Amino acid sequence: MTSIPPSTPHDPLYDPGHDGDLDDPSTGERVAKALARAGVASRREVERLIEAGRVAINGKVLTTPAVKVGPGDFLTVDGKLVAEREPTRLFRYHKPTGLMTTHNDPKERPTVFQALPRELPRLISVGRLDLNSEGLLLLTNDGELSRKLEAPSNGWVRRYRVRAFGNTDQARLDRLKDGVTIEGVRYGSIEAKLDKAQDKVGGKNIWITISLTEGKNREIRRVLEHLDLKVNRLIRLSYGPFALATLMPGQVEEVGPRVIRELLGELIAPEDMPVGDKPQFLGVADPLHAPGTAKGGELQRRAIKSAPLPKVLEPGERTLEKPVYKAGWAKPKKKVVIAGVKPIKRAPKSIETKMIGPKPEPKTWSAGKPAAGKTFGAKAAGSARADAKPFGPRAAGPARAGDKPFAKSPAFAKSPGKPGAKPAAGKAADGKPTRSAPPAFETKAAGPRPYKGPKKPR
């Protein structure tokens, strides 16, 4: 908005015949245009609001829309201050069939703008699509940009995919390049390409790709009806550099500010140029219900929301964790979480808790002392049986039959040279090699074995 020269006093309730031309941008902006650009309502609706006395500038109620708003004026509607105009925004929307491209429908049919997310500002469409047409529809909050994009002078090509019932050939479609006049209405050059035909009882359906630079009301349907073709499906694939791409019916996605500056920089005023790189509306919004159904309309609005932040609990406050489990899984017990208190970790269960039947008695060990009722090593006194044989060397007595006389090994015989001299290791007294006798075993005192703890795993 251009500032008003300080030499010219600004009065919002001026007389146009004495305060300049309303079309001169240097003297301010029309109130209807300012309110429409701020997203309050359309220009026609603003005029109705002014007639009802609901619009005021600097506290003065307006009675006529022939008023301009300056940069320092306070504009209010129903006593509420109108926010400043926001930068230009653009959205790609996949319009499904069954929605009207209008804000208010006299027959109260569902509209495109009722199916949009609530987070979006007041938008207007760039061109229109019929009730039974579908495909790409550009939406913007800038009325000036919408009118510039709709004008055929910009040369933007609009591509459509059309299915029609009837029979034709490529030669008849090529005649549309020169334009055609139907019922006194002149239609410009149309490029049509026959893609394929599907045989059907009583005729066949054909698919045609159509490109044109102007979009008059029901232009494609009327032109194809002139060729004896009845359109039963019409999809808009692209509008200038913007394509439908992978958007599903009912989905909407915002175009980034950087893309707007690169493609539409010459069509947007400098004060309305968006800044930054990321769009304000992130993600792709899907409709809740099918368009045109009983649950459509206001109930259909939805936008992708980010994951909620975890709640910070106060000390002593409890909350129940909501478990997340797959379908068919057993539902786990809900755990109670207390802020500031660590959860108690229970000891893992041993293998005995999973055994069926009587559990074995635990073994107790004591270092240096045998367990009760058990002895290790020598038997306790008085515990020997009556028929037990004595332990130790055999008692002297008559030899039994078959016993061999005990003879000492020659290795332990005394040498005849020196009394008490031992022979050399590995040799007998007569010089023959012999096996060395093992050393004598030392007997230790019998007693309990000390406990050294459990065995370590290898």
C-alpha cells in the first residue's frame, strides 16, 4: 500500500469529487478491496456489511463503499480490528466431483471452500471447475493474482484429460487448432490428441488429451458436443507450471514461497511478496469423508497435525500410560507413573518358579563346618557298622592260601660297598636299569572340605 503524501490530509469519509480519484493508488486503497485482501469477505459481501453499518474507520461508521483506507487508519468490522494483509499464498487442490467452486451456493450444495482445512485463510479460486469436473484447482488469498492468472494474455497452457462417449478420429480433432464458433461464441485454438478407445455396448469411450490457453464456461464440453461426443469425465492435469502430480482427490498442498517468487514474481506486488523458503501449511491435508456425502461440508475439514509434546508432570502427580499394541495382542496392564519417583525394578524370576511339582530344598553351605547330619572325610565315631572290616594294615596271622610272600624291591636294597648307600637312580644293585618307585603319599588329616564358593562359568 502506497503512503499518502503528508501535504494531503486524509479523511476516510471524504467526498470523491473533492478528494481525488478512487482509482488513484497514491491516495490509498478502497475499503472493499482492503477487507477482501485481509480475508474478511468478498467485495460484494463487504458492500453488504457497509450497508448494514458494520464497518468503521477510525471509529466512524461507513455508509458508502466509495471510501479509501490509508496506512495509518484503523479499520474495524463489528467493533473488531482487522488484521494487516498477509503475503501472497498459493495452494494446489485436487478438486473431486460433487463440489461447487463457489463460496455460497443458492441450492446449498457442498462447496470446495467448505472442504478445506480450518487452518487456511480465506481463499479464492483461480478459474473454476464444474460440479462434475475434477482435477487441479489453484487457490490463493490474493485477488489481483487470481485475475492475472485467469487472463488468457498470460499464455498459460491448461491441460485436461477427457473421456467422451462417441466416435471420432484425429483428423476431426486437428480442425480445432484453428478455433471454432458455436452458437455465436468464438472459442480459440484447441490442441486435442486422441489417446485410446474403449469398445462399449452401443458405442465406445475414447480418451482425449486437450490443451488450451483460455477457459470459458464449459468450453471443452461444448466443443466436444459439437463433434457429437458426450463428455462423461473431465480431469484437469495442469495449470501453467503447476501440475496435479500425486495429489489424491480432496488433498490440498501449499506452494512454497521460493517457488512463488521464481514463477510469479512479475505478477505480485513487492509489498505482497512472500519471504522465506518453507510454506506455513506443512504437509498434505486429506478429507475426513467423501466429498458430496451427508457427512461432508464442515465436518470434512482437517489438517495434518504434528505429534503432541509429552506432558510435564508435577511432583507427586500420577498419570496412566496409554499402551500401544497391535490388533490381536494381549493388552498389557497399565503402569502407574509417579513424577519424581523411580519405578521399582523387581528381581528376575528363577527357574524354580516355572517348575511343576515339589520344589527341591535349597542347599546351605557353611565355610569350615559340615552340614547337619553329614560328615566328610573320616566317619564319625560310633557310626561304623558291626560287620565293617577294620581299616589299615592287615593284622599279623597265618597266611591264607594263595598269598604270595612280600619281597622288597631290589632298588631299595642296601649297596654292599657302603653301608646304607643308595643305588643310582634308575639302576639296581647289579647295574640293571629299573623303574623308579613313586614317592610315598603323605596322608593328610581327615576333615571337611572348605567351601570355595560357586563355580565360575567357563
